[in-house]
Amino acid sequence: MIEDVAGRGSVWWAVAKERVAACWWQLLVVELLHLVVLSVLSSVVAGAGAARSAAAVLMFAVGAVLGAWRWSARLRLLGGEGDLVQALRTAGAPVLRLALLTSAVNPYGLVWLASTLFTGGDSLVRSVSLPLFPVGLALAAVFALLPMAVLLEGRGLGRSWRLLRDNRRSAVRIGLVVLGQTVLSMALPGSMLSLLIDPAAAVLLFASYRLSLDEENSPSRKGF
């Protein structure tokens, strides 16, 4: 259990800084590999001349699996794995399960897929983008710890929600991380700084997860 000597917020930053110092460059390599593989596969699919609907389904599925693989590698590194090659070798079943669950709570992706399949374009996405934004943001915050729940605990959506619900301070921190990540990603699309945004958010979310476990296992909580 992490000792708290100066308030939970300071411990959150302490855990984050410790993990950044230990594996920041490896996290950047994982991020870069994810972007390169996704870009290459997108180019291959586009160049293959596949039907728009088939290409959309394939890229949606590939994007979800690659995103889950990226989280698996991140969590191995954040958990103390010092060998980058070993961190990149992930178990198939948990990654596929995470890909399926994250797809189920991804309203933007689902609406984009439906728009491509049923209207042949992005008209549906444009028409619902404004009301969809707060819904997507809320779901991103509620299930921000889903990768930890699935990959580290072998659980699912309910566990992710409980990790958020049972700790008010953790919920505030997670909400701020998700909001900050979203705002920065929208403000800096295509920027090299985008390579830093997602790994930094992952470190902060992992620190929140660690503190949530400490809170859950604290003697006062058990006594209560």
C-alpha cells in the first residue's frame, strides 16, 4: 500500500512521477508503434480497393484491437516490466476482450461505423456530433479504468464503474484527466505533441487506479 504523508493528491503525483521516471521512453515507443502500425494498415486497406463498408468494419475492429494491445503494453511497463520486448508480447484473449468492451462504450466509433454502413458517408456523424460530445466524454470518464479492470484483474465494465464510484477524489482526478486529454487532442490534432498526450494520460490514470486500490484495501475502509 502506498503511504500517504501529505494528502492523496500529492501521492497521486508521486506515483505518476515515479512511473514516468521508470518507463517514459518505453511508453513513447509503444505509442509510436501503435501509430505506425495503424497508419500502415490504413494505407494497405485503402490501397486494396475494398468496399467502403468492408473497409470501415475492418478498420474499426483493427483500431479497437490495436488500442487494447497498446494498453496491455502500457500496463506491463507501468507495472514494472523492464523489458520492452516482453511488454509488447501480450496475451490474446484479454486484449480481444478489452477491444470488444471498449468498442461497446465508444459512441463516436459506433456512430461513425453506422453512418458509413447505412448512409455511405459521415452525414450521421455530423448531425449528432454536438449532442454526442457530452455522452462520449461521460462514458470515457466512467470507463477510463476499464483497461486496468480487464487486463490486471480479469473483470469488466462493472468493476471499472465501481473503481470510479467508490472514491470521490479519484473520480474527480479521472474526470480532469479525461477532459484534459480530450481538449488537448482537439486543440492539437496531428501535432507531434499528440504523441505525448495519450501516454501522459495513461500514467495519470494508472496512478489513479493504484490509489483506488489503496483506498479499497485501507484498514478504515475494511472496518467500515
